[in-house]
Amino acid sequence: MIQSSLRPLRVRPFGRLLSSYTINLVGDSAGIVALAVLVYAETGDPLATTALFLAAEFLPAFLAPAVTARVDQLALRRVLPAIYLTEAVIFGGLALVAADFLLPAVIVLTFLDGIFMLTARGLTRGAINAVLAPKRLLREGNGLINIGFAVSSVGGAAIGGLMVEAFGAPTVLLVDAASFVAVALLLATSRELPRGIEAEQREPFRPRLREGMRFAREDRFVRLLLAGQGLALVLFTLVVPIEIVYAKETLDTSDAGYGILLSAWGTGIVLGSLVFIAVKARSPFVLVLASTAAIGVAMVGMALTTSLAMACAWSVLGGLGNGIQWVSVMTAVQEGTPRDLQARITGLLESIASGATGVGFLLGGAIVSLASPPLAFLVSGVGVLLL
């Protein structure tokens, strides 16, 4: 079983794509933690922190699909390193701004990084499909990518928080910049990446963008997955910004208890990633339904408990569903999309996820301001189960 799951690592350049995708996630997770700490320390204003998250997650979702459609015909050996070097420059700029704080500059640079981050993810997903699908190893490869996602979800934010406390936000942002330079060099030296389309055969940008959007709109299966996942992510993420309030007011726990609650969900994600690899022969659509239901049940359970231990148990279940759900949706979308549309459609899914996260954050904050954290979890859980 283990040897079968690791077979994609023998296919070049999957190992480099896996490394770049994971490092990108870790860097962005650590970076957003550093920026959130910086912005709140400098302004003391929760609205400023909210603006930062909207600039990082929500607004880039509207522009990244167009950028992906413009560059996905180019040789990935050139375009992906160029994107990562651009991210390195942006994080270097953020480090300078952090040392001499200016909120508008932080917001603008974070917004630009969000666009390039989503574009890199879409292109990477398209490249993974190009190298693994012909060898019938896409599901195994997605399982390994999902483990990288799980590790970065658990570790990226923690690394960012510890480094900010030890060295300060500017240092963390410079380390992030250096990590993107390393990823750029890793990909620039890979000769096996898809070569792109010759200049005389490239299609104009606008028709390519319209073609991708038309496929997403007209293909019933892909349309259902994209729309359903967008709504699901709104419901999943509306509890994220209020978990600290839930831990303090509903569970009546300490800062350490809050950390344990978050770790329980992260532990579930790791377990879910392993489960996905173990049951990869199952239909992705069955896995989508089962894992989405598991998250809904976990949210309802968290809404109905006031015990930290029970909340952590429900969190493990929710994280397990989370660890299966996203990769199952991504796999189903990839298997239902023609090869020449891969980067555009998977990039669109990444952008929908980013935009839905921003909507979820705002909705969760509104529910808690009007009612209570348990109601937010209940709305999330019931909504997911109905979906």
C-alpha cells in the first residue's frame, strides 16, 4: 500500500512540484500570521486585520483566473520560477514595510501576492495532471499533495507564530522571501516540466478565458462541483475567525486549550489525508459526499457541547473530513476536465476557494456579533448537511 502510494515520486518532475506546492503553502501560512500579528500590533484595530485577510484571500480570487488564462500557455520552467521570484520580491517589500509600517502598502502588497499565489497553485495543479494522468497516478499524486497541504496547515501557522515571537515579523517575511527564491531555483532547473505552446500556436487571451469559463458553466458535473464547493467552503470557514471566541466563551478554556482545539482539527486533516490514500479506489464523488457529511456532523457536535474534550473529539472528525473533502473535489474536477483546460479550471477552483473563504470569514463574524459562537457552528453544520 505504501509503495503504491509513493509511485508518483518516481515520475519526474512530480517531486519538485510537490515540494514547491508545499513550501508555497507553508510560506504563505507563516507570512499571513506574521502580517496579522504586525497589523494588529501597529493598529490595534480588528478592522485592519480583517482588511488584511480580505486582501490575502478574497480579492485575489477575482483576478487570478484571468492571470492564469494569460500565462498557462507558456513554458512552466520559465513562468513558475518567475511567479515565485515575484512573490520573493513582494515579501522582501513587505519586510521593508514592516520595519517602517505603512498599512496601505501592506494591504496592496498582500493583495498582489494573493494573485500570484493562486496563479502558481493553478499552474502547478495543471502540471501535476499533465505528468501523472497519462500514467494513471493522479489520485496517488493528489494524496501526496494533500499530505503536504495537511503538514503546511498544521505547521505553517505555528512556525510563523513562533518565529514572529522569537525574531519579529520583518525577519519572518525575509525568510519567506528566501524560501520562494529556493523554490524558483528548484523549478528553473527542472527540464521535465511541460514546455508550453509555441508562440505561433498560442491562442489569444480573451478567448481562452471565455473558453474556460464556458466549460465551467456548461459542463454539468464540473459546474456542480465548483458551485457546491464554493458554498461548502463558505459554510466551512464561517467558524474560523470566531474559534477563539468559541474557545474562550463557550468552552471557557485557556489559550492553551484554544491551541489544543486547533491542533485537534489539524490532526484530523493529517488522518484524513492518509485515509484518502488508503481508499483511493473509491469514487471521488462518494468521498466528497461522505467527507462533507462528516464535517457537517462535526460542526453540529461542536455547537452542542461545552466540553473542551468533546469539542476536540468533534474537531478530529471534522478535520478528518476536511482532509478527504478538498482533495476528493480537486480529483473529481481534474478527472472531469480536458487536459488543455486543466490549469484554468483548477485555478478557478483555487480562486473560488479563496473567495468563499473571505465570504465565510465575514458571515461568521456577523453571526457572532448578532448572536453567539454555538449558533455559528450550528448554521455551518446544518448548512453543510443540507448541501
